[in-house]
Amino acid sequence: MRTILEGHAEGELRVASVQGSFVMKCGGSTLAALPDSFFHDLQLLQQSGLQPVIVHGGGPAISDNLAKLGIESEFVHGLRKTTEDVLDVVEMVLSGSINKQIVRRIQNVGGRAWGLSGVDGSLIHAIPVANSAEVGFVGEVTHVEASLIQGVQDMGYIPVIAPIGIDLSGQRYNINADTAAGAIASHLGVNRMIVVTDVPGIMKTVNDEKVVLTSVTVQEINDMIETGEIYGGMIPKVRAAMSCIHGNVQEVVIVDGGEPRVLSRVMQGETIGTRIARG
Ligand SMILES: Nc1ncnc2c1ncn2[C@@H]1O[C@H](COP(=O)(O)OP(=O)(O)O)[C@@H](O)[C@H]1O
Ligand SMILES: CC(=O)N[C@@H](CCC(=O)OP(=O)(O)O)C(=O)O
């Protein structure tokens, strides 16, 4: 499947040959700073016949709300330690304010968006992560109801998904948004996942200067995690990317949401951000 987009005057995109969905993960680090043009681009891509699926985070907003409510929270190996009290706030913020903020922003530029969390229709089936004794109600994805996402797309809406999972007993789980996006990309069998964050890609220090890597191999990623050059919030992104490309996904691109017209530029095949691809 091949997609060619031709850039034209501001706000205009043309698709020469299209098809298929792509997953875009929007990090909480960048959401508030995303310009209207970002959502406008997204809507133009959809009008061109592409099928975006948005999975969002919201870590900073969760932390702010927990602090306001006086609920303590900490991260263990990059995952938020999640008690039932923390889970209430995670769900309120992700499925509530952040999800609806994204839906509104798409609608404000004339697009059609449908917000849902992994709880709705049991969209994201989850089980406790292996170290749940340490981190509490944090989940890993076992299954994604792809037909639900496709149903929303078939009705002409962009699905906007909050990363909360649910198990057969009805227990909710907090899922890292990069992990959830990767699992959704794999289950949908999309060609591409775009990870939108607050840095221009994976950075490395070369000759005392920080450079953005235009592409990285799995071996380089593992080495950079080992040396600590990839740390914190970048770790779940690269792990999700590596897991995706071992499945059906052809490439994962990590980009800065503040970069002008970043989505259409990625879709046009411009070298921007960091590309992690198969092979
Ligand atoms: N090698 C790296 N290159 C770029 N950013 C990195 C790297 N290693 C760690 N990071 C950190 O990852 C952050 C992005 O992750 P995170 O804050 O969780 O964002 P998001 O909310 O978008 O998921 C960057 O702001 C940066 O501090
Ligand atoms: C288990 C876990 O850590 N969940 C994350 C979910 C939100 C998230 O991942 O948001 P970002 O993409 O903005 O980082 C959390 O509670 O912060």
C-alpha cells in the first residue's frame, strides 16, 4: 500500500494514491502547544482518504490533578504507580478532559472526531503488567477490538482513544499511552505510526553536540538505552516502536508536534524526526 501526498498552497493537500489507517500518538508533553494547523492538517489527511487513529497521553495533566487533590504518585521504571485513587484521576483526566479537548480541537477546524477510551466497548483488553506488585493497576494490552475502531472510521469520524484498558472482570488499568498506541497500531495492521512529542526526534550527543538521528536500528536503540542516552519518556516510545515493527507496522516516526505542518510532511515522506523501520 502506498501513499503519495503532494503539498500545495497552505491548507491544501492532494493524495495521488491512498489508502489505509495510520496511528498517531499525541503525548501530553506537547498537546497544549499544538497549533490549530496541526488539527487542520489531520482533517485534510482524512478528507484525502486516509484514516487517522489518534491515541493520546496526558501524563503532565494527570500529575497536576493528582497534586491538586493531594494524592501522591510516583513513577517506577517509567510507569505511574497506580492505586484505585490514582486510577480515578487517570480516567477522569484521560477519558474526560484531555480526550474531549482533542475532539473539540478537531471539530473546531471542521473535522469529525469521536472520543472513546479503551473501556468503551472493551476496546482495549488488558491484564496486569508483570511487575504489578510494584506499580498497581497498570495494564498491558492483550487484545484490541479493531472492528470498533473501523466502525467509527466507517461513520466518517477520526477515533480519539484514551489509553485505559479493561479486563474480563471489569477492572480498569492505566496503560502508558505509547504502549497502547503501539498495540493499537499492531492490532490494526497499519503501515505507519507517528509519535508526536516535544523533541525533534531521538537525540544523541556527537562531538559534544546534540544531533537528531534521522533513523535508528533496533541495535542502536538497545545500545542507547544501555548507555542512558535514551531515558525516561523516550523508553516506552522506542519499546513500542520496536514491538510494532516486529509485527505488521512498516515504520514508526518520532516527531516534534511544534514543527510546522509536521503530519503532512511525514505523510509526504519528508525526512523529519527519527524513523524506526523494519529490516
Ligand atoms: N535520546 C533522547 N532523545 C530525545 N528525547 C529524549 C531522549 N531520551 C529521553 N528523552 C526525553 O523524552 C521526552 C519525551 O517523552 P515524554 O516526556 O514522556 O513525552 P510525551 O508526553 O510526548 O510522551 C523528551 O522531552 C526528553 O526529555
Ligand atoms: C502507566 C502510566 O504511566 N500511564 C501514563 C498514562 C498517560 C501517558 O502515558 O501520557 P504521556 O504520553 O503524556 O506520557 C500515566 O499515568 O502518566
